[in-house]
Amino acid sequence: MYVPAVFKEDRVPEMHALMRENPFATLVAQGLEGLTATHLPMILDPDPAPYGTLRGHVAKPNPHWKDAAESPETLVIFQGPQCYITPSWYPSKAETGRVVPTWNYVAVHAYGKLETTQDPTRLRRHLEELTDRQESNQTDPWKLSDAPEDFTETMMRGIVGLEVVITTLQGKAKASQNRPAADRQGVVEGLRASKQSGAEAMARVVAETLDKPS
């Protein structure tokens, strides 16, 4: 990922927070027939330090897990808020006209080697944790134990667990930091009035840069 210094995010707690808040990731690897990508939820375990471990699972017919035996190097992409930024939000547009549109976004790339497991105990532990996290906001949370045991065992035989011990973590927060403070304030106000999906979240990210020099 191309990361100019002004957009670099290297704080591990901040990157981990984005990964937890946006767990639906893209797993990319070099497969036997070329690049392959799988979209799936991933759970972040902070151990081992400093970057932690990612865990997920795929359906057994998905060839992605088989490719890991030949080419284990993998990239996991987490996407945070992202929005189109119109130059009409910049006060400098009226002053000089020397402005162009852009796109703000936040992303984290995690690199490591992909390992697989079909061990029932490890798979169950992973599924329980994944379920508990995603059901935590429900009024009546569903638990893995709510399903009949024989049904759960059958379903588990149809999946393969994935684990990536993170060796490199790269973050980018492109949030108008290269614009003057007045333009950044204009972006915040424009996003808050925008109907774009994720606009309010991106407005908060840009607002955090207002006390930093351009």
C-alpha cells in the first residue's frame, strides 16, 4: 500500500481498533492459479505482541485454504470509513480555484503466513468467540450451544479454520491532512451534511486532524 508520510498510521492500538470495529476483511494470497481473494470476518487476538493473530474460517470447498500449503504468505485488508471529497467544500476553492476532488479513506493491511486447522476443539472455540462478539449487541444473543449438537458437528465438518500470525501491520488514514486547516474544517462540515454512507464516521476522522498542522 502506498503510504505518504502525512497519511501514515503506525500506532498499533489505533490499527487494532479499526480491525475490531470493521472485522469483515479481505484475505488475499497467491493461489495455484494466480491471485485469489476471500471475503470473511476475522477475529483479532492481540497475542503474540506486537501485532497479534487473526483467525477466521472458510467453507471446505473454497480452494483458498489449500493454496496456503503451497504459498502461505498472505495479506488481510481491513477497510474503515471512506468517502468522496468534493473540492466545493474547500474555502480555498473560492480563493485560488486550484483544487481537485479526492477520496478519503482509512485502511489497515496485515501481513503474515496463513495456517489452517480442522481440529474440532480449535474450530469450536473460534466459532464461539466469533458468535459471541457479533451477537453482543442483540437483545437475545444467539449462542453456538443453542443449535443441536449433532447439527453443529455436521456444520463444523464443512469448514476449515484459518490463522495468520501478523508479522507486519501497515495503516493509512487519508483524512485531508495535506489540506490547510480551513479546508479540513470545510470537509468536516460538508461530510456532516452529506448523505454518503460512512460520512459521519469520516467526518470524525477528519475532525481529529484539526489540531495538527497541515
